[in-house]
Amino acid sequence: MTYEYNGKVSARALADLRESVGWNRLESEYGSPDMTSYFHIAVYENQEMVGYIDCVSNGVTDAYIQDLMVHPAYQGRGIGTELMNKMISHLKDKRIYMISVVYEENLKPFYERFGFSNMLCGQMETYHG
């Protein structure tokens, strides 16, 4: 496994990985020149992306971890945990004050292991990509 930090990631590879975990592809959105990332990590096995995590941030007070994905064929090997540990470590090193993540109820035990606590949150999907 190779972990690549802030490297160029293909929109197709991201869309394929999103689809593998049951999410919508959003390929054209990820291919947009307007798409930016504060920090992201991609995991490759034999040049195929098998894991990914992204973060958006203002660089000082807040960061939002998003798009933690591990291809189903590679789940259960600690890749998601390693991605979270690497992301949280990077954000702490940058002295980001608050780290947030949105997750489904069934994933609560996973995120609690990293120290996340429940806060009320609202989220709205504006279209289906």
C-alpha cells in the first residue's frame, strides 16, 4: 500500500471509489477546476486507488473531514483507521482548533474511537449527482 499526500487524484478514480462504497459518482464535480482540498490522502495498491480521505478547512479554526472511503475488497484491513489517524495528526500539527466529521449512525463507534463526540448537525443535499 502506498499513501500519497495532496497528490493529483483523477476524478474517474474518485468516482469509481465512491461508486464501490455505494455513493453517487459525482465525477464531473470532482473534475471541476473549482474543486479544492485543504488536505487529502489517497491509498494505492498496484496503481489502483483503494482508499481516500479529504478535508476542507479555513486553515486556522475549523476543518471538516469528508469522503473517507475504502474499497469494499480492502475493508477490514485498518486502512480507514490509518487514514483517519494520518488526517487527524496532520490537522493537529497545523493547530486547527476544531475538527468535524459527519457520519451515519451505524458508524458512530468507529468515529468515537478517534475522540469525536455527537453534536447536533444539519445537512441538506441539493441535487443528486
